[in-house]
Amino acid sequence: MKILVLNGPNLNMLGKREPGIYGKDSLEQLEKNLHHLCQKEEVEVDLFQSNYEGALLDELHEATKKGYAGIIMNPGAFTHYSIALRDGIAAIDLPVIEVHISNVYAREEFRSKSVTAPVSIGQITGFGLYGYELALLALKQYIQGRG
Ligand code: DQA
């Protein structure tokens, strides 16, 4: 089973960016954590980060063709207003789990609205980078249950 992890804008800055909110670990550390978990879970994982909406859309559109069984996505700030990403998720027949490192519901009001969550199978928010690991386990279970 192959899973794609998509990270949106500013997530390349993880570790340097507002560490009090997003922690001190980098995107490379996230990749290591996920590869470690994947070995145990016998899942394959690829990570892709972009600051561009269109690049994220291209990845969503090509995911089925590339053999992914599901997607874990942190759309960053696009979460709160990108109808294009929402439509992109709705357009593909793959389960998507939305992840946020911070608890978006405990922050500014504008972060408590997600336009992408309603077209995802679920959302994990507020558990730091561990949220991606939780999402991976949940997605594997979901895909297996789907048959
Ligand atoms: C974020 C939360 C968003 O509100 C913010 O714009 C981000 C990161 C998170 O992972 O907590 O870039 O998605």
C-alpha cells in the first residue's frame, strides 16, 4: 500500500517557523519518523511539499495514476480558503485525511474554518508531528476496511 503525504505552504519552514506553535522538528525529521513507522506497518510513503496551490492540485490529480491508495494532507493556510483544493480533493476517488500540527480550533478565529475538511474522511489537529503518524495508521485501517 502506497500513501502520499502532501504539505502545503510554509511547511518547508518547519523547525524554524514559529517553533512555539509548530515545534522544533523539521520536515526532514517528519520524513524520518514516517519512514520508520512505515517499515513497521508495511506501508510505503512519499512526501511532497509545495508553496503553490497548483502544484498541490497536480499531485492530487495524479495520485491515483501513480498508485497511491490514500493521501494525508496538511494544506497549511490553504485549508481556510482554497476552494480549488477542496474541489481537487472532491474530484478524486481517494481517501484524504487532513492533518494540522497545531490545534487550529484554539487559535485565531479564521483558522477554525476548514473548507477542505468536509471533503476529507477525517481531520487530526493539535498533536504536533505525531498527528501524521496517527493519520497514517487511521488511513491504513480505513483503506483495508474499504476492501
Ligand atoms: C497549519 C495551521 C494553519 O492554520 C497554518 O496556516 C499552517 C499550518 C498546522 O499544521 O497547524 O500553515 O496547517
